[in-house]
Amino acid sequence: MSATVEAWKCAKICAAMFVLFAMGLGLYWTFSAEYGDGLEVTMEHAGVSEGESAYSAPLGYGENYLASFAMGAVGFGAVAALAFLVMEFLKRRK
């Protein structure tokens, strides 16, 4: 199999994963907007309030769909680039 065919196959897989992420994010926002997560619900039932945050992430996780999608795309790109670099390193090492 040629390198071009393998590259297209990889691109198709990445595009499919990206589309699945976008669709899954839509479902996440549909169901999470109204309800709290398990920890929030448990704390609410126990009458415990949320304390001060011990750590604040440098980038937001997304307060809306587009911000979440953008952060997911950045994360996806970073992981894909890192995986590519590791594979190239291992291939050249042979």
C-alpha cells in the first residue's frame, strides 16, 4: 500500500472521529444543560456546597457549544500531532 493511500485512509478516520465528536458534543449539551453531574447531584442531596477551586485551568472548557467544540478540536489536533511525531520517530528508528 502506498504512502498516499495510507495518508488518505488516516485522514478519513480522523475526519470520522471529528464528526463523531461534534455529534457527541451536541448530545452532551442537550442532556447536561438541565441536569447536574453525579457529584453535583450528590452534593446537593447531602446539603454540601461547592468549595473554592484548588486549580483553575489556563483555558476555559467551554461555556457553550462552540467554545467546547473549539477546545475539543485543539485537543484532538494536539493528540494527533503528538501521535504522528511518535510514529515518525519510531519509524526512523528502525
